[in-house]
Amino acid sequence: MNQKEYLKTLEEALNGIDPKDKEELMADFKEHFDIGLSEGQTEEAIIAHLGSVEDLIESLDLKRLESPHVYESKSDRIYSEDVEKVIIDGLHADVTINVSDDNQAHVDYEISKKLLGKLSTEVTSRQEGKTLYVTVSSINKIFKSSLDPVDLHLELPNSLKELKCKTASGDIKIDELNFETLEIHSVSGDIGLDDIDADLILINGVSSDINCSTIGGQLQLRSVSGDIEVDSHTGKILSIESVSGDINYEGTAEDIRINTTSGDACLEAKSIKSLSANTISGDVQLEMDVDQKGLTVSFISNSGELRIGDEDYDTPRHNKSIVIGDGSIKLNHKSISGDFEIE
């Protein structure tokens, strides 16, 4: 069966629904084929993923078209000011969160304008005690997400104690809020924080870029291939893990731990008291006004180079330990071929 035959069979199977809905669904499926073909898929592969027309119709659950709610693309819900904890499972939604003007929690979302998207995605929210749950879910067997991402917008009270937010492919953006604990997870969505203060901030991404600006608290950041950038951080503890992504940091951290494979790390940390860095081929550059500080530098590397201020040190294949001044600031870096530069 080719695309033309499949779509003809599908059109006949949709004869029992409203003609306008049928026309819209057929247009959505035609677009689904067009997108797949433009990405290099064959007609046979697209059809194999969709399955038989009978299975496709069953997965769409067309009885939902009898409910007026399925045609809604937007929703705005308000929850009491007693909310202290929010848990968001955003799936493929782009999530935006900022402070509420009325100290209540607002959940506003827009699902795909396409009917196929509305049949593929559901957004639910509920409050249990002082915890608010918001969930974006796929509701058929074939489509993991709608053809368009969901736009999910929350306005939350600044008295919130804890926020947990995760997505698969959706971006996460959070602005102007205070927490005790903030925890974020994403697979491929980018993560952005601006003007955020928390006792503890945990961020985990896979291919996500992480960008934090004007942020306060203990930071623990992880990403596999995404870049990590932190600007204007106020806090004493920083921990960053990355495989191939680059790291750029500017802030007041005193205790810094960096682990990378091939990503480079550039740190501006003039209040630093200790550094533990482990890299394979990634370089580490530390800006800390070295001329005014007492250092104990331990550098273990096979072929990496060490530079402190204007002086280069011969370090290949052995451990180099250097004490400058009172040696009060402890800087430790282990690498295979990565360089270590202290300014």
C-alpha cells in the first residue's frame, strides 16, 4: 500500500464523523506524510509507523470528538494561594514560569491548533493539599506528541517552597521566582533561568543547553552534550558535570567541582577557596586575580600544560604541586590532555 491508497482508505474510514472534522484530519495526515518524506522517510516507513487504518482509527478515539472540550486549544485555570509545591511533567511542552501578580497559581496552556494534535495530547492539572500537579500526556498509541508543541505557561506565588519540572523535548524558562528547592530535568529541551533565588538548584539535561543569569543558591548542573552558561551567580557551592558541552561561569562560588570529558570550562570565580576539576581533553581556565592570592595547585596530567599568571610550568606525565604565598586556596585538576590556566 502506498501513500495515496492509505489516505484513501483512511478517508473512507472517517466517513462517520463530522465532514469538517474529517477534512481537517485528512489535511493533518497529509501533512504528516509530507513532513516524513521531507525528512527522508519512505512512504512504506511512514505507513508502518502509523499501522493499519483500523489500528489508527482505534488509537485516535474518535468518540472524543463528541466532547466540546477536545476543540479547545486554550485553557486558563486558577488555584488557591495555599500552593507550596508544584510538580510539572511537561513531555513535549514548552514551559514558561514566572511570578504571579495575585499570589495565586495560574495554569494557562495552548494545545496544537490542528485537530490531530488535540486528539494526541491532553493537559491536566489538579491541586492535592498544598501540591499542584500539571501533566502533559500523549493519549493515543501512535503519536508520541502532537504535530505542534504545547505552550504551557504558569504563574506561581513567590512563596512557593518547591518546584519540580521535567520535559522530554520542550524548553523550560523560569523567571523572577524564589524557592527552597528547584529541580529541573529535560532530555533535549533548552533550560533558562533568570533572576532566580533558591537554597538548592538541581538541573539535569541530556542535549539541553543550560543558561542561568542572576541566580542565587547552591548550584548542581549536569548536561551531556549541551553547553552550560552561568552569569551573575551568588552562592558558595557550584557543581557542574558535562561530557562534550562547554562551561562558562561567572559568580561568587567558593567551593567548585567541575567534571568534563571534552568540553572546556571557563570560570570567573574571584571568591574561590577550593577547586576540584576532572577532565579528559577539556581545558580549564580560572580567572581569580591570581596575583593577590595564596595558592596550592595540584595538577596531574599526561600532556596538558599548566600556566599560572605569566609563568608556564613543565608538567608532562607527572604530578605537579605548587605552593604560592600562604597556599590557602586549594586548586586540584586531573586531566589526560587538558590544559589548566590560572589568571
